[in-house]
Amino acid sequence: ASHVQDANAVSPRNEESYVHGPSEMVVGVLGGGQLGRMLCQAASEMAIKVMVLDPQENCPASSLSYGHMVGSFDDSTTVEEFAKRCGVLTIEIEHVDVATLEKLEKQGVDCQPKASTIRIIQDKYQQKVHFSQHDIPLPEFMQIDDLEGAKKVGELFGYPLMIKSRRLAYDGRGNAVAKSVEELPSAVDALGGFDRGLYAEKWAPFVKELAVIVARGRDNTISCYPVVETIHRDNICHIVKAPANVKWKIRERAAEVAFNAVNSLEGAGVFAVELFLTEDGQILLNEVAPRPHNSGHHTIESCYTSQYEQHLRAVVGLPLGDPSMKTPAAIMYNILGEEEGELGFRLAHQLMKRALTIPGASVHWYNKPEMRKQRKMGHITIVGPSLSNLEGNLATIIEGKILDDT
Ligand code: ATP
Ligand code: MG
Ligand code: MG
């Protein structure tokens, strides 16, 4: 019984028996999904203690963490109880009880990034207001409270019109597209109605989506990872190519926008900046995640310091590591649930077995207890000499050519 499985249990391990590593600070992570799991994996190299707070007893991070408190990261009492066990609090999901974090900060609890940052980010409309006030280029946006208002915005921005839920969005759940004024009511209904808090965004006619992971240390040094291209399927991140195959000028501009966006937020850690590249070469910000991110999974194999290690270094106050790539190219493929239940697991297994025959490919499986359609179950990263080479390898894995040959 090495894990804290209930809120009243004491510290899980005998501190005396440990040799002191680079940091003795217990890092408390709100959320224990795959991002939390990969934080635990990175932490183990330097024996940094990561404690996770997640309601699911068998969440992906649970078995790899120094301690797991079973409980909601959106519940005030639970978050306060959790904070007592940790030297610093951080997040792997932004949908947490931010009011409690603000209260704890006032009492001297260390939150990285700052609660103010999480508050701005967790309401996408507020986030857009914040970035527009800091002169970050964005698609035009406007709050909508009723159908009349939505119609007016439709006339102003044109169609297709993107309707977004202000809160609790992830993997595109929280986005609905109205292709015409007639589709407005159904788009609004799909998001649960105006009471849920909605806003509209002008359609961004992007040619590519890009992303940049930006790290800030406790000493305020800022360091950017290489710009990557992200490819979404049904609004869900599906493939990431690193580095992005765009002109040098575009990469420079993307990094600049990402830097400015993160510079406007407070606190240490890694931040992911999602961007649109338009046909005329403009970079527009889509959203920022104040934590490790899907677009940075590849860094585990492809960079000198992974985004997970970087996040830990940042929040505990160690020097930041080198974010540059140690391989010429990397491609990341998300293993999304194709089917519910057993059939879904079988398909994923076949995919992983094919991947394991490819040189340079690494398989990550998050150990989620249930398989659901479109759910992020794991990912594959392939590193190698060039993106075109890796695209060929990925096609082999996806199309199952090797299976067919045997
Ligand atoms: P994540 O899982 O990244 O948190 P999310 O649910 O917060 O996703 P967004 O990032 O807002 O959703 O949007 C998901 C995807 O929808 C984007 O990556 C992009 O492909 C598309 N999208 C979002 N906003 C727009 C827009 N204004 N115009 C065109 N496409 C858009
Ligand atoms: Mg999001
Ligand atoms: Mg997004």
C-alpha cells in the first residue's frame, strides 16, 4: 500500500530512506490523466515526487505517482486538503477549482502557473479578451447571449461561423459550426444552449495549424520549443509533425506570437500555444493551454528536454533544459478509440504491434480503464532523418502493410 488512496492517509513513503535529489519538493498535480502520467514518468528520472489529485482510482497517472489522492480537482475542500501535502501545486487540466487556488495563494500556497493564469484560460471568452488586450492576433470573436445576438454576429462575421462554449471545452467538445443562419439554432443546441455561456468566432481560413510549447522558469527565463504542425481529425488533435514544414519567416513569427502570449501570463511551467496559419501568411492565436500538451508529446523522444521534464524543472525552480530537437524530425500519431470496448482494444493492439516493428517508433499506452470512440488511448512517436521518411513509416503502421505481408 504505497499509495495515498484516501484523503486521511499520511505521507506514503518513509522520507528518511531517500537520498536527496535535485529537488525535494512534492509536486502536486491537479488531474491524473495521460499528461499527469507522463509528468510522473519524467519525474522518476530525478526522483521528483509527484502527487496527483484525480477522482478516478485507476486514472492513468495513479500507478506511476508518488501518491494519488482520490478526489475531485473541482472540489474546494479536496483541493485544500491536497495542497497541504504538496510543496507546489500545478495542473495537467485547466478545468479545476480556480477560486480555491486563488484563496490558497493568498494563504501562501505556491501555485505554478499562477491561479490568475488558470482563471483567464479556463474561460475561453475571457482568454480571447485577455489576448486581444495584449495585441495578440486572433480571429474576431464576440459574446452571444441569444439567437438575435447570434444572428447579428453571423451577419458581421459571415459563415461558416464557429460557436464555442466558454467553459469546459476539450477535444472539440464545446465547438459547433453553423454553416448558415438556418443552422444557428442547432449549433447552439448542440452546445447545450445559451445558458451554458457561448461566444462566436469568425471562421479562420487556415492552411495549417501550428503549435509552440513555451516554457517559463521561476526566474522568468522563457524558452520556446520548435514550432510544430498539428493535424486535427473531427476537432481532435491527431497527428503532430516536428518541426513544422513552413518557411523560416513563418516559424519565426509563430514563435514570436507564442512568446508574447505566454509573456502576458503569470507563473512558471510549460504553456502550449495553438495557432492558425492563414493563406496570406498571418499567424492567429487559437488558444493557450497552461500545461503540457498533446502537441508536445513528441518531445519525449525528439528533444533534449521533454516538455514534461521541462514543466517539472520550471515549477520546482530548477534550471530549464534545452528544448531543441536531437533528431532531425519527429511525427506523433494519437491512438484514438476506433470502436467501443473489446474490439476497440484489439484494433489499438494491432496498431501498436505494427508500430513496434518500425525503427525509431515508440509506443505510449495510457492504461485507461475504458475504451471509448474518439478517446485518446495512447500515442506513437516516430523519430528519424526527415518528415517524408517518417510519413512513409506512419503510413505503413496505419495501413497495416506489414500485417498483410505476414
Ligand atoms: P483542445 O483539445 O485543443 O483543447 P478545444 O476543444 O479547446 O480543443 P479548439 O482548440 O477551440 O477546441 O478548436 C478545436 C479545433 O477546431 C481547432 O484545432 C481547429 O481545427 C478548429 N477551429 C477552432 N476555432 C476555429 C475557427 N475560428 N475557425 C476555424 N476552425 C477552428
Ligand atoms: Mg482547448
Ligand atoms: Mg485546441
